[in-house]
Amino acid sequence: MRATRAVQALLSLLPMQPQGGWTEPQVEVALLQQGISVNRVTVYRALDRLAQAGLLQRTVDAQRITRYLVVDAAAPSASAHMECTACHQHIALDQGFEAVQAALHALRAAVEQSTGVHSPTLDVAVQGECAQCAIDAKHPLS
């Protein structure tokens, strides 16, 4: 990957990712705020190349919106996130959720054992209503 001005700006931008990861339009706006004008195709190509290089994790949500999350090299190669089916908020289930981590570890071990794949990377997507949307559904405004 060429270290163009746009790619260098993108790399410096990535650690400031919003909750739920970066979308292409968010990256484009953030780069414009830094005074760097790039077209959509350039941003998509750079994000895809960074994902192929293992620096970003690419996910597509229920609304078919592609999101790019910064990969934590120190984190285990299994992650889980939840998308609310009502408000489409993304919630990472990786840190502070010991039961989820235990389940991911067990799933990873099962995949290794049953398929023979060594060190598989897991990306588990969970869909359901977040706590706030569940409350709002029980108590709609009159």
C-alpha cells in the first residue's frame, strides 16, 4: 500500500473511531475536516486494503452498512458485537463481558477441534433490542 497523504491521514484518524466503528462517509468527513479532500472510491479502497492487512475488521450490519473497526493486536482473535434491531446502535461485547469471552473461547476451541483450522478468527454478530429500546417499547409515549 502506498503511503499517500490520504492514507497517512487515514491511519492517524483510525484510533479515534466512533462507537461501532468507522463507515466510509464518516472517514470521508473526518478527512475533509483535516483539510484532505479524497473521493469515495479512494477511501473505500484504503479501508479495504487496511482490512486485508489485518489492521481493520470489516463488518456489515443489518442495514447493509459496512463498518470498519480497528483491530487490537493484543486482543484475542475472537470478537462479538451486538446491533440493536430498533435503533441500529452497535455495542461491542468484547471487553468487560466475561461470559461472552468464555463463550467465544469455547466456540473457537470447538471450531479448531471439529475443522482442524488452526487459530481461527471469529467475528460474532448478535442482533436484538438494546436495553433502552426495550424500555421504550414497554412504555410508549401516550
